[in-house]
Amino acid sequence: MSTNSNSDGRTSTNGPSDNLDEQWAAFLGEHGDDLADVAQSTASKRFARKAERLDKKREKEAKQHQVEQQFTVNDFSDDIFVQAGRRSYGPRDHTGISWLDDVDDTFTPPNPKLGPIKNSTLLYTVLLVLGVLCLVGAVLLPSFSGILGLVGGLGTLLGAAGFLSVHRGFTQTRRSADDDGARV
């Protein structure tokens, strides 16, 4: 430690045994007005808000980190992960009868009779499929694109127009006036 003599005759010691509280009080006494002006400035308030936001963010991250590392696999016994002689409680493990279950088991799935295919429907289907295939061939084979494009375009147009003209809505298949076309 070293001792210094001031101009007023007092000696001061510089070292770890200095009384910092007295020095801080003296500093505040000398510069109190300046510090009050700084504390009331907008820059100081802005800094305080930023510091508060940063503290909240750090607290939130610390809480998330705590939650993430709250448990480890070693904290649990093996019985939790392996069902050794334990009854399971999952939704697929239920083997009893529910009130929603049908008990008479007389359901037979529908097997509608489609009947013979009309010749016009077969013709328009073939035209449409060949038309689309010719259009794809026109794109893939540039040397034959003229002929394939023409045949494909005509086939597609004729097939689609034929389907539209043959289809007259479901009014022909209605069973009653309030039939909406749904079949089970």
C-alpha cells in the first residue's frame, strides 16, 4: 500500500482497504446534478428499456432451457418404456365392445351391376385416349408433330364433345323426383 499526501494535509491510502462507500458518496455529492440530468435524458430512458427487454429475453430463454432439460431418460424407470406385464392404455388396445359397435354384423357391401357398356361410350373413350396420346407424341416427336398434333387434337375434341353430347345429366337414372343421384 502506498500513502499520498494531499494539498490540504490529509493522507489517503490507495489499495484494497479504501472505503469505497465514502468515495462513492463524495462523488455523488460533487456530480449529483449532472447524474440527475443524465438519468432524465431520453437516451438514458431508451437504454433502460432496451436493457429491460434484454433481461426479459434472457429470463425467457433460461426458462425454456430449464424446461428442455428438466427430464432425462435416466430419470424414468424401464417400466415406462417397456410394457412388461402391464396393461396398456392406448386407443388401439381396447378389446371390449363399445355401444357404437354394430352387434348384428349383417352388413353386406354394395355390389352394383354396371351392365353392358354402350358402343358410343366406348367409341368416345377410345377417341379421347388416342387423342391425348397423339398430343403427347407430338410433343415428344418433333419430326411427326404436324400429323400427330392434328390427329391428336381432332381425337381429343371429338372424344370430349361426344362425352358431353351423350351425357344428358343424371335425370335419366333418377328413381324419384327428390333423388339427388347419390347411391349407396
